[in-house]
Amino acid sequence: MANKAPQPPLHLTEVTASQFLDIWRHFDTDGNGYIEGKELENFFQELEMARRGAGVDPTNASFREKMNEFMQKFDKNADGKIEMSELAQILPTEENFLLCFRQFVGSSAEFMAAWRRYDTDRSGYIEANELKGFLSDLLKKANRHYDDQKLHEYTQTILRMFDLNGDGKLGLSEMARLLPVQENFLLKFQSLKLTSEQFNAIFTFYDKDGNGYIDEQELDALLRDLCEKNRKEIDIQNLTSYKKSIMALSDGGKLYRTELEIVLCWEPML
């Protein structure tokens, strides 16, 4: 590129929601939802430069040592990457714009319950024009009150984050990146990358009575098997919280194919 991108405002004492997004996009150059590898090194180098007001040598042993200490502090799930919710803890974000999602949501189960109210067709998406209502519901649940102007700003920022193709739809798997790392159970399941054929086989196998939905007992058996087969991605100790979060999508304890598909597949099958 002929023109060099402007430096991200890492030196500011408070970063606005919009500036946070600019910083994220500056460093997540491949757009995969993580700052990792060379991106992570560049981020830490520029962060150190902003804090110290002087250049740093990334080949220096002390630089690596400081970077390791930094990751131990902020990389909550120790995967060697910085996720959006982790970056929100590093930067002094205006009014804790993203960190407040901890207070808005409380848990992934509550987030999923709020999502269910808007994703009425269980497509794994909500319309962009519904986002403001979705955020407002979460704010009310947390007893947080923002004026309409601020809520509009936050809504527009999230639209810029996730509606990259401008189709007016926001995906659950992407929106869930706003959750604290330990609460984002969706990423654990989606790392399995099931095909539509594999998903259909799994659903048919665990729908023992063939009634077209998975109940809580059948879901428990399904999750236990997934945990045992994929120990690196899914921790069986968190089975209860996984089950509660997934069942928040269900219809009166009945988890239909389209609802389970949102959790187990990268992209909903249309």
C-alpha cells in the first residue's frame, strides 16, 4: 500500500468505542478475530512505544521477557492470542464500553437468552436494525442506563465491527467475541469445524426417540462425548455451564436442529 496507515491511539488515557475498533482493525490485519503471531509482536511493540515514548528493539531479550509477562497477565485462556474482550482489558476504553459486557451479560447463558429473543427464525443472525434493542435489553438487565445518543454510538460501532459486508445481518458467533474469554463457549465448539453431514449425523444419533429435538438428557450425553473426544478444545469440568448456555436457546427444553446447529457449526446451514 502506498499510504501508510495512521498510528493507532495507544497513548491516550481514554479510548473511545470508535477508536477501539480502529485499533483492533489496525492490528488484526487478517481479520480472523485474533491478534496473534507477528500481529501480536507489532501490537506489543507499539504499545511499549506509546507508554515509554521511545522506540523498542523486538530482538532484545528484555523485550521478549516483558512480552511474556504481558501475555501471562492478559491472555486469560493462555492460547497465545489476544481476543477482543482481552484487548478491552488492556486499553483504557471509554466507559469500559466492551468490558461492560461482563456486567450486561453476566454469563453466556444470559447472553444466549437475550439473543434468542431477537433471532426468532434461529438463523444464527439478527438484523442490524434489531441490534439497538438487543443492546438496550442487555443494558436494562444490568441496570445500566445510557442516553439514546450513547446507545446509538455503541450500536453503530458494533455494526462497524461485525457487519463487514453490509448485508444488515450480525452473526452470533461473531457477536459472542464481545463476551469475556472464559464465557465464550461458542468458540470452543466452533473450533471443531463440523460439516453439515457430520452435524446431521450427530443430531440423528443423539435424538434417540426420533422426535425431532434434543432434550436436556440427550444434550448431556452429546456434550460428554464431545468433551471426551476433543479434550483440548472442550473441558468436561465446564459441562454444566455449556449445557445451560445451549439450553438457553431451546424452546421450553426442546433443542431443535436449527438451534443446536448455531452452536456446533461455524456457519448456519441455510
